[in-house]
Amino acid sequence: MKGIITVLGADQVGIIAKVCAFLAGRGVNILDISQTIVRGYFSMLMIVDMSGQAFEDIAEGLDGLGRAIGVLIKLQHEDIFTTMHRI
Amino acid sequence: MISRLEIQETNQMIEESNLDVRTITMGVSLLDCAGPDAGEFNRKIYDKITRTAEHLVKTGDDISRQYGLPIVNKRVAVTPVALAAAGLLSGLSDTEDGLSRASEMYAEIARTLDRAASAVGVNFIGGYSALVQKGSTFSDRALIRSIPRALAGTERVCSCVNAGSTRSGLNMNAVRRMGRVILEMAELTKDRDALACAKFVVFCNAVEDNPFMAGAFHGAGERDAVINVGVSGPGVVKRALEQVRGADFETLCETIKKTAFKITRAGQLVAQEASKRLRVPFGIIDLSLAPTPAVGDSIAEILREMGLEQPGAPGTTAAVAILNDNVKKGGVMASSYVGGLSGAFIPVSEDHGMIEAARLGALTLEKLEAMTCVCSVGLDMVAVPGDTSAETLSGIIADEMAIGMINNKTTAVRIIPVPGKTVGDTAEFGGLLGRAPVMPVNSFGCGGFISRGGRIPPPIHSFRN
């Protein structure tokens, strides 16, 4: 099962590093990353492999990390996107 | 691979346009609880509901977190109580005294349902209902008599009465009774602007798998338990229409269809996941656009975006027809089983744009009635002066039922005569039920028509065999 992580917030040093370190610490493999700055806001999408992971724990951990560094981090099951946009 | 744009689109729908799943409603059959002993029956239905729906709220919350998609309500619908509890009345005679004792027993069942709903954490439980489209049993009459006290004395119990159908015609004895029942429950809850009336619906062609309150019940043709899901998303449709401002009707319709498809797919995903986790079969998706009082979650905003100055302006019925039809066309392809009411809801008190239109006088009862010819479901959450007579309420119900009967569609009336209030005042219900400006009612009488009694025969086109 794949998860989609979206990160949105004011740009600052070390957002990617902190998110990646958090995921590495929990053994979550990152499959794809794309990142851009939209009107001064940091916006990142990650696709991660959630097989064998406790979804709730990782989601809560990311939420807490986001609050600690002042950005919004959300983990969602990929099915919500594929269901809505693919027939 | 899913694209950045698609991910952004979905999350914008959720965060900025109020995309949500409006309700996961678990239908629970109470038929196997039937028996002659009232205490035993109450214990059995409490146990069955709390056992079957034990994990409903937590599962809904878990799914919501997994997909990042709000699931606003979790609810329970049960077998119409007038069917499930009929066996309790076997020792009572069909007299005034028997009826009075029977309605006492039924009011106790309402309290049991309320306790069960509270125990599993759902905000409403539907099914305190009777199906009397052709005639009423002793049990139906007892239940109808008990409705005002049952709804006034409970917090979460919802009730509906099916008073007509295309196949059976209109039970005008029941329609006449409904006017008095509504006034009685308004009086019992006059300190709360007749709140009990907001939990009661009169139907024509009621459906057995509707997940939306106040009219949800678990039909006799359903299995033991089932998961039905109601989708929503008027804000998403409105936002999509902003992108095609001024375009022709073909473009308008295409845009609604594509948006409805995406909304419904999200609902389908949630329904299947809930069904799997709860080990309860999936029933249907109800393709309804249901507004809330929040700005950006309104059917009226869609109508204005379509080019109307206010809902109620000439062109409104056509606009609602377009919206309703294209939501269905987009939605049916997105789900394997579509059912319930499936249409655009136009509850006045639950839609800030409708409230505004009613306050301005743009939206009248008569125009709302016309709109219900082309959309689901009927005169919904409409406040009228507290001195409206029972006959007039019955007349309004009869008109709405006739639209349903002749057009082979579901229609409903959820009307609130607000004691002590009149045109220009506002009734406050709070929460999702919102607030409603008291609307003027045609003051000419219909007592001679309503008092005739009996049944209006079904229309000629009901004979299809």
C-alpha cells in the first residue's frame, strides 16, 4: 500500500531533511519526491511505501512533526486519489 | 502514477470546498427482536443496535483519517418500529384505551432507541416510522399517536411516515392526521422553536435504503444489516462552475457530471472500506448534494453561480433540474449501486443561501414546491407561522405527496410551524439543522378538502403490469 504525503507551509531550512529523517527512523521507504515553491510557500509531495507500516502511528507522527516545524503535513492512503481520478 | 495536479485537486476540494462524506448510515433490522413482551423487546433492540453498530463511529473516524476525507455523520437506521413492534400489541384491543396504552409502549421504545444511539455515539437514529400509504394497522396508529411525545422526549430519534405512493395512491386519513401530529409536536417543543418537527418527515414513495435523516429507515426488504453512504459536496460543484462562468449549457452540464463523478467515487471508496472493516454488506451510495449552513457548502450558491440573482428567481426550477440530472448522470458511473434519495436537497434552514433568499422574499413556499418536481426531496426544513392550522399543514403535505405520486418520485415534507412566531421572525435550531426565516403561507382555507377522508386512488400510469 502506498501513502501520499503532502507538506505545505512557509519555506525554511531543513523541512525535507526533517521529514525524510522521520520516515527513515520508522523504516518507511520513499518512492518519489517532488517539491516546489508556490508564491513563497513550500509545497512537497512524497509517495511512500506503507506496506507493513502502522498507518495511524506514522500519520500522527507526521502531524506532530508538522506542528513542531510550523508546516502542514498530511499522510493519505493513495486510493482516495486513484479512485477519484482514474476509471 | 497519480499526478501532483490530481493530488492538489482532491485536497483543494476537501480543504477549500468542503468535500466530505455526509453520512455513513448503518441499517439494522429489528424484525428478529419481535415478541409479545415489551421489556424483552426493548432489551433485545438495545442489545442488537449496540452490538451491530458498536464499531461504526470509530471505523468512520479511522477511515476519515486514512483518506484525509471528513466523514461528517455516522448514523443508524432501523426497521420501521410500527412493523417491528406490532407483536407487542397482541393483547390490546383496538379501542381508545388500547391505543393510548399502545402509544405509551411505543414512546418507551423511542427512549430505548435514544439510549442505544447515545451508547454507540451516533447523532441520529432513524426508523421510528410507519408505512401507511394504503392503510394503517393498529400498530401504525399507535405509533403515529406516540410520535409527538416520542420526538419531544428524546434527543436523537428521527421519525417518518410514508403516507402515499404511486402504486397505492394517497392515504388522506393519514395526511389529515399528519397536520395535527406536527402541530402537537410543535407545541410540545415550543421552548426550542418546535425542534421536534425537524426530526419528522412525511413521505410519498419513501425509499428503504435512504441514509439521510430525518427520513432514514431500514426497509423490510433489506438484509440483517447494511452500510449505506450519503455523499455531498455542493461546494465542490460551485467551485467547478466558477471555472466555466458564462459558458453554454452543454459545458455547464459536463462540468457538473465530471465533478459528481469524482465526489461519488470518494463516497464509493468510503462505503466499500466501511463495509469491509465492519463486516457488514455494502448497500448503496446516495448521490445527494446535501448542503450545510456553512458558507461554501450551499445549493443556493450553485444556483447563483449558474446565473440566478437569487434562488426562487424565474429559471430556478430549470437550474435545479439541470443540477439534479447531471449529478445523477455523473454519479451513476462512479458507483456499482446507487440508491436512496439521490438528488439535490433544498432544505431551507440548512443552507445559508436559501435562508437569505427566503428572507428577501425571493424564495416562496410555492416556488419551493415547484422545485421539488425536479429534484429530491421536498419541502424540507421550512418554517411557517405558528398559527398555521392543521388543515393547512395537511393541505401542503397533500400537494407535495401528489407531486410524488403523479411523477413516480419520492417527495417529502419536513415543515415547522413555530409557536409564537410569524413572518419576519427566525426559528433557531442550531448545529446542522441551522435557522429558518418564517415563510408566509397561503391564507385561504382547505378544510373542506382535507376533511373528506379516505384514499386518493393511484394514478392511471401506476398500472404498468
